[in-house]
Amino acid sequence: MKSISRLFLLAMLLAGGWLFASPSMSAQTLGDFQLSYGYNFGLGARKDALSSNKQSAPGKFTIFLSSRLSLRVESSSIKSLKTEGEPRNTGLGDTSFAANFQFLSEDPEKKWPGLALDYSAKIPTASKGLGSGEVDHQILGILSRTFTKRLYGEIDGGVYVSGVAQGTSTKSGLISVIGSSGLGPARGGDFKWSLLDEIDYARAVTGTPTSLTSTLLLSRTLSPKWTLVGGVNAGITPYDPKFGFTFGVKYSGSFRSKRLSR
């Protein structure tokens, strides 16, 4: 059960980037922030007969210190796991603190892609039985490219380090391929609807099998501040939840005063 719980945690960390919105094309500046909250449901894995379903209510807060640097906090306020023959275990999930730095911005004229580095540390705040109880780290390099006003692509690659806090660790290679496309007519340069398709891969390590999942999300921009997102995900490898769905809402705002923003 510990390896399966850790695999689910890893899948949720990988999912953090796509839970609530497709990659943002708009430039962010000092004081801008994004707040999102949602709900995830996943059926038990095909080769994990003891676990029937997993649920969580993840939240994420991101603040931009500049157009290149952002900090974020992610946490599952509610996490629930049902195991065959046992009562449902519901409580708090783990919390992650992260930073993202954009080394290179895209240059449309020279067709240069953007390059960013993303680091996150998972702190074991989860209730008993809902987390690994260890401090984990994730480092990703993010290569992004806007091909047209409608089409965006991204490749993330890096490593997930588990168990550093107890003196021993395991390292798993991570790869994500993401594509986002605007749907319908563009109004004011923005699309009210967009579709995101993502495939996540995590290499097998001791106690944790290989993970390969696919996610499809549809987002609806209600206003410059509010966005709704919903979609489905499927586990391609046998130890991932075979099917799940997610939905959430994102709010984009700024701490800057109107005077400073002029």
C-alpha cells in the first residue's frame, strides 16, 4: 500500500500544472497572482484490487515576483482513500512549496522556444495513511513554444527525488508532453475555450512501478479574472488509477494598486 500511495502522490504532483488551466500566454508582472481550487476523483488501478477510489480537493496559490520569477504553494485541503475491507480514510493532504524561473523568453521572430526551471518540495503534512511521510523534491526543465495564436506546446523533463528526509532516497525520471489549442473565434486576442492534452511519464524505481497517464482538459474563460476547467484522465499503466475526472476554478488578480499599474 505504501508504494501505491506514493505513486498516487507522484501522479498528483505531476498533475499540478494542468489541474486548473492551460498554459498562460499573457505576461505576468510583480504582484500578479493566481488562486485555484478543484476536485479530483480517480478509480482504483487495474492491478491494485484493494484500493477502490481516491479523491482530493487540491488548491494552488501562485504569485509573480517578476515576469520571470513566480512562487507557489499547493495543498490538498481534503484527501480521501478507500481501501477494500477498511473504512474510508479522509484527512489533510501534503503541501508543496515551489519556485519557477524563466531563463529564456520566447522569441517569435527568431523562433526561439522559452526555457524555464521549476523546483518544488513536498512537505509531509498529510494525515496518517494519506502520504508517504517523507520530504520529496521535484526538479523540472520546461521547454515551451507558441506555434500560432491558437496552438501552444510544452515538454517538461526532470527528476522526482523521494525520501531525502530519512537519509535514503530514490530518483525517478519524469517526462511530460503538453499541447494546448484555442477553440472557436478569438475575441480581443484571447480564446474563450481551450483544450489541453497532456501525457505524463514517470520511470519505475524501487517500490514504485512505471507510471504513464493521459489527461484531457477543457477550459472556459468567463472573464479576465475567472476560468473554469474540467476534464478526464486515464492510467495507461496498470498501477495507475484506470479512470478519473477533475474540475476546478481559477481566479487571476493582482496586489498592485491601480496607480502603480498605470
